[in-house]
Amino acid sequence: MNNKQPVTPSLLLALTPVVLTLIILGTQIFYFGVFEPHIPLTLGLALTSLVGMYLGLTWVDIREGIFHVVHVALPSVSVLITVGMIIGVWIASGTVPTIIYYGLKALSPEIFLAAGMIICAVVSVSLGTSWGSVGTVGLALMGIGEGFDIPMYWTAGAVVSGAFFGDKVSPLSDTTNLAPAVTGTDVFSHIKNMMATTIPAMLIALVIYIAVGFFVIDTQSVSFAKIAGITNALEDNFYISPWALLPAVVVMALALKKCPPLPSLFAGVVVGSAMAMITQGQNLQSVFDFANNGYSIETGIAEIDGLLNRGGIQSMMWTISLVLIALGFGGALETTGCLRSIINAIKSKATTFAGTQTAAVGTAFATNLVAGDPYLSVALPGRMYSPVYRGMGYSTLNLARGIEEGGTLMSPLIPWNAGGAFVITALGLGVTGDNLENLLYIPLAFACWTAPLIGIFYAYTGLFSPKATDEERERWETSGEAIAEFNEDGSPKTD
């Protein structure tokens, strides 16, 4: 990075590129009905760069800041590429068709949403990646939901609730390790502290999904002839056997041995490729094609063809390009000081612990909203609010939990965010043209948005809001951690 002193624009100037970008984005999505956030975010990057130049930064300064943020988040792009390969190869290997087949045989429509959420949560905790869970077992659950005539957005809501819950509490997750790292706590204390909001949120979501299964969704209209047609088509076109689940078992086993998520997922690609050739009769060239371009099949049943004709690295390029542009926008906002100025304005208004906790959650969410990057939404508020919590005498475990709730859990609910874009692509929600109906998965992902509300409630009531221990205070002093000083009105002094 450059050696210049960081710039901090006025609040009005800092908000200008953010507000204009959101207006352009809203026009593109809701007025024109086109879900393609790429150009609005690109224009936002350009507007932010102009603000930076007005403040005296050179293009080289801004470019370095953009590339720095992109570089930090490149692991997420690696996961996207690997999951794209997994989707194509696991369909070809019969893994996804087998999960769909057994799911339609074993599950009932009434309990499907609740069971789907639990399954995704277990897989996500084991793998340490919400994206990997969504792209594998989540995709299979979409097929089961299709067989039960359950609207896609209901199934997607349950999948997202479970998958991102698992990511939030898994010690293998990158964001679960990032939050305590930037706030100066340890990962296992962080996970333990998050249970106070995570468990109630999951229980609320579970009760809702069970109630919806029994009282809202018309399970009486489920066509057993349609289910039989789907299972028969799967049997006719794939070798359905518990052996086909071997790629998933290998990935889970590696995860339980605490192998890093990315190599574990790639092992799933290798084993899936071998299974496709051994059990499904595919050749090596075809497997390479499935991994790159996705699987293709014509069964004559629209539901099966629409679900299984997907995957491959190229299917992820729309999402990857969006992620890179969103990261560039976030990098420009950070380099030009726009995010710093906005956060400082928010910090200055928070004079109580409850207000500060609410501000931290809101800042993480807002960073997700405008920068499109879950990593930045955790790292930036974590760095900037930590001294305030120390100055107030509260444990930074509160902050780590708040930025996870506003960052990790809210990212899949913002369609142009990296998390939301991946969910829409991997689950085949088809949010294009005038078809915005499947965006209803956002309010239906109950576990994601109830957790931050519960956390804010705790902050105002004092429940599960630990104050700093003597050991923490000693550690802050020993390591020279920044501790905020306060003005006479009780507000923290800004940077």
C-alpha cells in the first residue's frame, strides 16, 4: 500500500457514491427488472475513484487499494471455482441424483423444510463452508422440493438458513476465524458466545418450517405420480446406489479430520470424477467437460432436466465476475476513506453499549450492502469498533458475535453480495427478467435475520452481553491494544 496518510472525506461526500450506486442498482433491478448488478457496481467503483482523486489520491493509490481487497478475498473465488466443478461432476457421478432419489423416498412433504435446514446445518458445520453446502446437498434438496411441489423460494430459504448457520459456528470456517482474529478473541470462545443467538434463531426457524410444512404448503396436492416419474427417470439415467454417495462421504471425512475446506472439496471433485467413470460409464473427456461446462442431460422430464443441467466452472463466471467487481467497489470505498467516514459518523452517535452493539451489527450489514463482500463486512467493523468496546469495558466477544450476525448471516440475503449471488446461481433460482419471485427466499431464510435481532435484544436487556474479564484487560494492556477515549457526552472520540 502507499505511504500517504489515510484520507477521511466529509460524511456528505462519503455518502455520495454509496447513495448514487444504490439508486442505480435499484433502478436496474426493480425498475428495469433485470438482475444484473455488475454495471451499477462498476459505475459505483468509478464514482468512488473520482471522490478519491478529488481528495488528492492518485489512480495508483486507488488501484492498489482495490487490488488489496480483491487479493484478500481471492479464497472465496477459489471456493466458487471448486464448487462449480463439484456440482457438474457430482451430478455426473450420480451423487446428487442419488440424494434426490433417496430423499423423495424417505422424506415427507410435511417435514421436508425442517429436515432440509437441519441437513444443511450438519453438513456446513462439518465442511466449514456454507457455499460448499449450498452447492452440493443444497442443490439436491432443491430437487427433492421440486418433487414435492414446494415453491423454490421456500426450499432455498431453508437451505440458506441451515448452511449459513453451520458456517457461522464451524471452527473450520474462514469467517468464523476472521471475526475473533480482528477483534482480539479466540475462535472457540467466539463460537461458544454465538450460541446464545444461534440456537434460539435456529429453533425459531425450525418451528416455522414445521408449521409451514403442516399448515401452509398444500401437501395434499403432491402428485405421487410425479414423484414416481422423477424417481423412475433417475433410475433410468443413473446408477442409483449408496456407493454413489462416496464423494460426499470422502469430503465429510476429510472435514472431520480438520483438513482445510478447499483441498477437501477438491478431493470430492477427484473422487466424483472417478465414480462418474466407474459407475456411470463416462469417459475422461466427458468428465473434464462436466467439470468445466456443467452436466447436460435430456430425460424428457422438465423438472429433472432443469435441475441437473447445471454446474461447471463456467456456470460460476457470472458470480465470480460479480464478486470481483463488488470487491473492487469495496476496496475503493475503503481506500478513499468513505467507509471510514461513515463508520466514524455512526460510532460518534453510539453512547451506550446497546447503541454500540446495534451500530456494529448495522455497520456490518451496511458494508455487506454497499461493498458486496462478507469478508470486508466482518473485518472493517471489527477493526474499527474494537477500541470502543475496550473503552466501555465490554468483552470484544460481543463485537465478534455482532459482526458475524451482520456480516456472515446477512451476506446471502443481499442478491448482489458475493453470498447472495452464489446462492442464486448454485440453487438455480433463475432471478432474471421480470421473474423476481424467487427472491422471496430472502425473508424466508428465518435463521439468518432473526439471529441479529436476538443479539440486539440481548444488548438492550443486558442478557448474554459479557463485560471484559480481568484476564482480557490484562491482555489488552500487555499487547498494546487500542482503547478508545470518550468525550464528555459519553461518545467515543473518532479516528
